Amino acid sequence: MNIQDNYLTLADGQQMPQEGFGLYKVDGQGTMTAAIQHAFEDGYRLFDTAQLYGNEAEVGTALKQLALPRDEIFVTTKVAEENQGYDRAIASVKESLQKLQLDYVDLLLVHWPIERSFFETWRAFEDMKKEGLTKSIGVSNFEMIHLQYLATQAHEMPVVDQIELHPLLTQKPLLKFNQDHQIITQAWSPLGRGAVLGQDVLKQIAAQHQKSPAQVILRWHLQNGVSFIPKSVHEARIAQNAAIYDFSLTPAEMAQIDALNNYQRTGREPELVYEYNRQY
Ligand SMILES: NC(=O)c1ccc[n+]([C@@H]2O[C@H](COP(=O)([O-])OP(=O)(O)OC[C@H]3O[C@@H](n4cnc5c(N)ncnc54)[C@H](OP(=O)(O)O)[C@@H]3O)[C@@H](O)[C@H]2O)c1
């Protein structure tokens, strides 16, 4: 197995790469095009952007410049809080598609749950999928309570839940819930934005396998069966993050990494975003 032929099957039947490439804070056309080019050459096929990142147009230009075959890439974008609600969500996704220079995205996510337009936004997502603006629909930063609430009115449930997930925030109960409900968990900040890399346990395991701490963490995600989307703008790290298919962690090593969990978030608390109706 390698990054390029490692796909997960979503509940709607679509295939999604297990490992993808994060684009948050990849800014400037030169940096964007170079990052996507290196990533594609190294076998990444999933590219994760969002309205909030303000770089959809740069992603679109990069995909055009590099002439990447549409059916070989998997593009995700996310609807920002300010664009939630039935009409606004649809209008904003049409604008995103224009910026991305695409007819459809592969995966469309609700970026954060908010109370104000919780159900209307999802109704728009179901309709956008029917219209072909996206192949799959999912959510991000939804906890169990949000998924259970959504299920009271949804005709179709999300096939992906993209959440903050790394060794300092292992989210085991939510992972199990998602698995039990045919929702693929996708880890954002899979490296904890770098905050986890200095942990002694990870350094020791890395030395054992002649790999870097970042590679050990990504391998841990891989063996947990979740999808994950590391970001880097450095060529060597982009390559390194894809080179995790030639070693494996033992059950004891997996348990040592699990034990680093201390409920430490780098991002917002989803329930508070839900109540405030915005990222606070
Ligand atoms: N849904 C959401 O709410 C949400 C929130 C946050 C992020 N995301 C998505 O998840 C993606 C990944 O998360 P993230 O960007 O926050 O964090 P991340 O992927 O956990 O970490 C990225 C950081 O780690 C560094 N890094 C990458 N590979 C490395 C390596 N091999 N060795 C050492 N350092 C390394 C990067 O630096 P360099 O770039 O300088 O190499 C960057 O500072 C985002 O890009 C975005 O697409 C989604």
C-alpha cells in the first residue's frame, strides 16, 4: 500500500483517499502551486480547502496551472458560518466553485455546527448533492450530540466528520460513535499543528523505526483507520508525511501514543461555537 492507492469507501459509495493534504495557511499563488505540485507528485490526491481559508481561488489557479486530471483528484471545501442558511449556503458554494474553477467538489462540509441555521444548512447540502454541486456531503467539528440532533431531521446523514484529532486529543468515544454510524472520521491538525512533535514517547518510537515523530503520528492515524490531512509548505516534509507506508507500529506503541491524550485542543470548542453561532 502507498498513499496514492489508499482509499476509504464512504457510506454513499464514493471512494476517498485516506491521507490528504491540508491547505489552511497555504497562502500566495507561488506557494500554493508549488505545494500542490509537490503533493501530487508524492501521491496525495485529496486537497482540503475552505471558504474561511480565503485561498479557494489560489487552489483553482494551481489546479489549472498544473492541469491535474479532474477524475484523479478529490477536492474538499467547507461552508463558513456566515454563509450558513439555505439560500446563502447554495449561493456561497456556487461562488466557491467559480473560484476553484470546478463544476463540482468531491466533498462539501459544514465547517462548524451553529444553532441559528443548523437544519436549513443541511437541507441545502442535501439539495446541492442532488444538483451535482458536490459528490458527497459531510460535516466538520460535529460532536455526538450534533450528529444525533441532525439525525432527527436529516434525509441523508453526513458521510464524513472532520474533527480535531491528534495524540493530545484522541476523541475515542466520538471515533467509535462515527464508526458505528458509517461516518468516516477525518483528522484535522493531525500533527497537533506541530505541538505534539516534541513528546519524548514519540521521539523514542520514531528512533526505533528510523522515522520522524511526524511520521509516527501519521502512521498512528493510518492504523486507527481514520482519514487525515497534514499540511506543510516544505517539499521535504510533504514527501516525509507521505512516506509512512513502509513500517508499522506495534499494539504496544499504539497504546503508548493513545496514552498521550490530555484533551488539549488547538482549536475552538464545538459546543461553544454552536451556541455563539460563530467562532469566538
Ligand atoms: N475543519 C476545521 O475546522 C479545520 C481546522 C484546522 C485545520 N483544518 C484542515 O486540516 C489541515 C491540517 O491541519 P493544520 O494545518 O492545522 O495542522 P497540522 O497538519 O497538524 O500541522 C501543520 C504544521 O506542522 C508543520 N509540519 C508539517 N509536517 C511536518 C513534519 N513532517 N515535521 C515537522 N513539522 C511539520 C507545518 O509546518 P510547515 O508548513 O512550515 O512545514 C505546520 O506548521 C489544515 O491545513 C486544514 O486543511 C480543518
